[in-house]
Amino acid sequence: MTSIPLKLAAAALCMTVLVGPATAADSTDQRHVREVLMSTFDKPESRLQVDPVVVQGDHAIAGWTQGERGGRALLRRHGGAWQITACGGDGLKDATTLVDAGIPAAEVKTLVQTLGAAEARLPAAQRAKFSTFDGLMRMNAQGTHSH
């Protein structure tokens, strides 16, 4: 039988690993990115699911699904607030597209690799929905597409 102090020590170790200083900022950024997408696109009749969210510096890419469709959103941090700059599908995994969107090349490689690893952990059916968004739609600061 395992003692309570041993169980508490094991739980504390797990929490230290899961919520260490290296991930604390990312967790806050990921939560803020989700909040922006949910407040912009979630509807009671068509719930938005946002996962994964990857952050590199002042840029983030979030996968989303809504019903039978999905895609990815590119966000940029401006003055401490996250703003959606584009929505797309597989194009938002392309390094050239991301550099053209203004992300420094040094950040793009890490962002694309992190996104690939995060998406690989998701079910294949969910990943397939990310590809249903055709093209690339630039967004303005209000979260609506620009013409």
C-alpha cells in the first residue's frame, strides 16, 4: 500500500513537470488565443473547437473545427492583445506563406515544426477537417475578412 506522503510527492513532481516555468507563458498565450477565436467565431448552434494552439514569439497558429469544417487561424500579438490576421487551411503550414505574412523566418521553422508535432497527436478525422478551408483569407483587427 502506498503512503499518502509518497502519493503527494509524486503528484507534486508531476505538477512541477507539467506546469514548469518554460510552459507557463505558453499556457497563458494559448488560453488567450482560444478566447479570441471563441469570442469571434463560436455560435450556440455551431460550437467552435480550438485545438491545437502553438505559439512562437508574437505569432500563433490555431487549428479549429466547427461542425464538419475546419481550418487554421494565424494570430499576431499587438500591444499585448492577440489578433487574428488570417484564416486558411494547409497554406498556414507552409513556411513561404508564413514569411509572406510577416513572420520572421527564424520563427517560422519552429512554428511549423511545433504545429506539425501538435497536430500529429490529434485524431486523423480532426486533422482532415483543417484542410477543408480553401485559400487564405486575410483578417482585419475586428476579426472580419478584409477585401
